[in-house]
Amino acid sequence: VTTSSKGYSIFRDTIADMTWPAVEAAALAGEPLLIPIGVIEQHGLQLPLATDVYGAHVWSSLVKAELAKNGLPCQIAPPFYFGMTTSTAMFPGSVNVKPESMVAILTDILESYASWGFRRQFIINHHGDAHHLGAIVRVIELLRDQNISATYVLCGLRRDALDRGYQTTFAKPFPLTEAEVLNVLDSETTAAARERLTRSPHLDVHAGEGETSLIMRWAPDTLPTDVDHTLIEPAPESPRQFAEATPQGRWREISPLGHIGDPARASVENGDLYLFEAADIARAIAETLPFGPHRPACC
Ligand SMILES: [Zn+2]
């Protein structure tokens, strides 16, 4: 038996590591299905291309564990990882597909899950490109026509980013209902952890303190051994420089290494944010399930 030198699998805890009868039983029991979505995209000098895929997978795994603690079983689909990386396309490592390609394949995949019985799906996405978001919204709209209930879980993003993404990509009014976009409220613990991350005067948009902490905490085997993140200078110089450069495709000029943020401030401890966020996501999902949030039988 040969194993990878890196001890990490994005199939861990997903249906891809199950047998078909186990999948059939879960689907027919009406269990919700979490759909982790990321992209393969440059993430600076210090992080793997799959950073967003790991982020979505980590959230999903932690949400599954949290729901299980409350007696609510769910399953996780194998992470989906080809999408649009418009703003980092000038770097090798950023895979770009057309919006219509992503819509077609993702719709086909989610329809496939639904045909086995998974008709309640929650999208856990870790990538903020406008076209990528637009494509996901379109997929949810198409699935609705087939009676498949897919919900976008707002982790780490605001609802208006989805709206803008859809309008940028398809030039039509935002089609999703309130119920199709799940708001996730921060607990006090999450808010405090987020506060720790936002003390840097620099933006934390991409491969900065947040994502570097994510990988240090949850997928450390994938970190390059020859890079010391504490020696990386923050970039760009100002939020304004970022705002001006991005629409013109000049990201690589304002940050030649590829990060938008301050990776030197990352820590394993800051990666715990994902744990806290997952508890909030699980609570939000549980409240939408037909049998409602779990309450202990005793009280
Ligand atoms: Zn990312």
C-alpha cells in the first residue's frame, strides 16, 4: 500500500469515501447534503493552490460534526474545485473556466445527487470571485425548477456580494428567495476570534492572515517547508491601491507575490475561527431543517 507523503485528503469525511449502499441509505433517509466549493487558485508564496478547497472542506467537516452532536446526521459531497478566478488569472496556478461551463457541470453534479434522494443541499463556498458567485446563484436557480432545494450558506461573505456577482455575470435581477440564501450570525466567540484577525491595518482579502491561519491550523502538511510566512511583507500598500488595481487586472503589480493581506500575522490559534464559524453555520442550518433545531429531551 502506498500513501501520499502529504497526509491530507479532501475526500475524508465525504460520500466519496463511502460505499454505495451507505450513500443510498443516507439519501433515502432524507439527510441534508453539504456541497463544499472552492477553486484551484494562486495563494501567494506560502499557501497551496487548493487553499479555498481546504477551507470549504474544513467548514463542511466541522459543520457535519457539530450537527451530529445535536443528533442531526448530514453528508458531505466531494469538494467541487473548478471555477472562475478572474482577479488572479495573471498568475500561473489559477484555473479559470467559463461561467457557462461551471453552471453546466455543477448543475449536472447536484442533479445527480438529487436523483439518489439528496434533495436538500447546502452550498458551503470559500471563494469570492464575482463570476464564480454568479454561477453558483444560477445553479441554485436552475435546481429550483427541478424541485431540488439548494441553499447558499453565507459563510464569510455578505449577501450583496452574491447579488453583485449574479448581475455582473448574467445582467439580470437577483433570482434567489430569502430562503435560498442562509444568513449565518456570529456567536460571541466567533466575533471575538474575527476581531483578533482584523487588527492589522492591511486588508485580509486573499492569502493573508486569515487563510494562512486556516492552512496552518487545518492542513499544515500542505505548507511549503522552505517558506517562512513571518518574513513576508504585507501587500498592497493601501486598500485604495487594491480597489483601483483589481478592476484593471493589475493585481500582480500591487502584490507580486500574490497575497492581499498580512500573512506574517497568521497563527495556528487564529485558525480556530473556522471551528467557531462552523458552529454558527450548523446552528443556522439546523433551524431550516423540517424537524427544527434539536432540543434536549430533558427540558
Ligand atoms: Zn482563498
